[in-house]
Amino acid sequence: MVTLCSPVAAACVRLFTSTYTERKTLYSGARAASGFQEAQRGMVEYTVTPAQRKNYYLLVLSVVSMQVTASTIYMVLPLYFEQYGMSKTQNGLLISVGTLAGVFSGLLAGKFSDSYGRKWFLVGGTAVYSVVFFLFALLGKDFNTFLVLRFFEGVGFYVMPVLVSAMCADTFPSVERGRMMSLFSVAGGLGQLVGPLLAPYLIMGSDFDLYFLFSGTFVVVSVVAMAVLVRETLPHELGAKRTQGGKRIDVGGFLGSARSLGRAFAVFLVAILLYRTGYTMMDPFFSIYLREVLALDLSSTSYLFALRAVCTMAFAPVAGWLTDKWGRKPTFMAGMSLMVLSLVAYTRMRGPGDIYLVRGLDAVAGVTLMNSIRTLTADLLAPQVRGFGMGLYSTISQESSTLGAIFGGLVIDSMGYNMVFLLAAGTSALSLFIVRLWVPEPARVRLSTPKA
């Protein structure tokens, strides 16, 4: 463990604590030789000020509470719903309605944040997300109530990854964007570590009220931090264009923005749709799988969720470095190959310790994919349509999660858990094939351009 952690710690220090002067020197040399040059792709070169860096670090810190609470949802809510008589199919529907809501909220927030700013859409979504936790504790315990609450929970939460990714891309040039995206992934890993370890202590037998009240209060802290400490990142000239055009919301602009995204980005979204549909067939039912198939209690389940978080935090800086150094597409393909291997391995476990090895491999593959997907998406988008493109990516990702959650319950009920893992491996392999053949490295593709 010491041997593993030492290089990881050194990588974290090297990637995130170098001085402004060192980074400025690094950019000068990197831009001269890198295949990711902003100037070659029609973008203006720029350096990031210390104040901009601080603003991004505050942004990442402010969303940690959302990451902590969200990391417990797939662990806690399926058990909570089952306690009140929900079947696996109903469980899948309740989980999927939250991601379905995210389809709309992420897309709309991304689109309009391109003109009206990122910050206050993020603050509003976080506020809605916090209120829902309190309502889970206070309202009825029937299917219809759960359905409505999960919908608004999704509305609030899924603006966050869209807008944080867009704000990162607003702030940092391509040469270090992968590493800065990985910092967001580290925050997610921290949430995945703390949330599952904390959740069992907040659940008193069959009483989940303390869990919901604590989660709601914790997220309120994020709302205040975002409103007070985080500054807007949308470039001034883009906001100025909106001011000159008046305050009318141009709904017809969606079509023009969609045409601006480009063929490479559209093909990439198809690959993400396939991968996410397969992978999320299992996600909502993983805690039930651990209990029914592997006979693990809630505490043991929390350790497995925490293991994923540790692997995410440890490997995220490495994944970010690989994305910037090796390239977006090769890193994506390596991560997807590992994902296929881990999904097949879930069906081949022979001993009780195997789940920890497979879960760790799954986590490394997942953080590699997440970081390369976010960075590649940002690279393919012009600043004028960045929020919309990020929102569309989130829409595709969450809609596939909706489909996966619905079909996952049906497949498990009829064919068992192993079939879900194999189907997920198949869709991941198909996604790998599509990207290998039809999605170029961003340095070789023309940036999307806004159209009137």
C-alpha cells in the first residue's frame, strides 16, 4: 500500500501544487510542441491568473457535499424503497426518474448558461437538490411521493456536473484541462469515500430520517458557499452579446446550437449512449446484488463503495496526466478496455475476496473514462456552445442511465445478475469500437463553431 500511495501522492503534489510561474513556463514549452495547441485550433492562447485558479478550487470544494450525498443514493435508496414495498422494477423506475429529470435540467441549464452565466443556474439547482432531502423525511412513503421527489432530486443534481465541467473549460486552456477536470473527479472520489462510510451511522435500523435531514443540511452549506464565494466564469464578451441581444430567451436557438456541435461530437455521443446504457443496468441494483448474491451486510457494502472512492481519488490525477500527455482518445480507449475486462470479471468471481479486486479495477476504469470523456467533450466544443454541448452530453448520459435502470430491473428479474454484467460488457466493447473508428483525436478535428 505504501509503495502504491507514494507515487500517487507525488503525482498529486506535482500536478496540483506547482507555482504559477512554473505553470506559466510549462505552458510556454508545451504550447510550442503539443498537439493540443489552442492557436492551431482557432482559439486564443491565454494564461490563468491565480484568482481564476482559486475560484475553480473554491468551486470544486463547494460541490463536495453534493458528491458525498449523491454517492449514497444508489447504496441507500434501493434499500429504502424496498423497505416500503417497492419491487425491483419499481425500484428501477424510481431511480431512473431522477436521471430522466436530469436529461432536461442539464440540457436547459447548459444551453442558457452560455448566455446568462453559469453560477446562478448552479446555485439554483443545488438549492432544489437540498430541499428534496428534507421532503423525503417529512412526506409520505408511497410510490407516487417517491416518484415526485426523485424527479426534483434529479432536476437539482444534474445541473452540477454540466456547469462545473463548463466552468473548468471556461477557466483553463487545453494544455492542462485534463488535469483540472481530474481535480473534479478527485472531489467525486472524496464524496464516494465519505458518503458510504458515513451513511450506516445515519440510518437507525429502519429509520432513515436522520440520513435525509443530515444530507439536506450538508447541501445547504454548498448553496451558501457557491452564492458567496464562487465567481462567474462565463467570458465577458459572451455575456455582452447576450446583453446586446436583449433578455428574450431564444428557444429556436437550440437548433442552431445543435447544428454547431459537429459530426465528431455527435458520433462520440452515440458511443457514450451505448456505454452508459449498459453500465447503468447494474448501478441501481448493486447494493441489492451484494446482499442477495454475496450476502454482504450494509457495513460491508459501505466498504466496497468506499474502495471505489479510494481508487478514484488515487488514480484521478494519473488519469488527468495521461489525458494531457498521452491524448484524449488513447486514454479513453485504455479506460474502456479495462471496463470491459472488469464487467466480465464480475461474472467469474470464485472467492469472497474477488469482489474487492474487481471493484477496484472497475473504479480505475471508471475514473479514466470519466476524465477522458469530459476533457474530450470540452475540446470538441467552441466556447459559444460549450454549456449547451456539455448539457447535451449530460442529457445523453442521463437518458442512457434512465434506460439502463429500467431494463436492468427487467433483465435481473428474468435472467439474473450475470446477464446484466455481460450485456454491459458488450455495449462497452461496441462503444470502444465506434470511438476507435470514427472519433478523431481533438487535435485533428476542427472545433465546433456557432451558427446563427
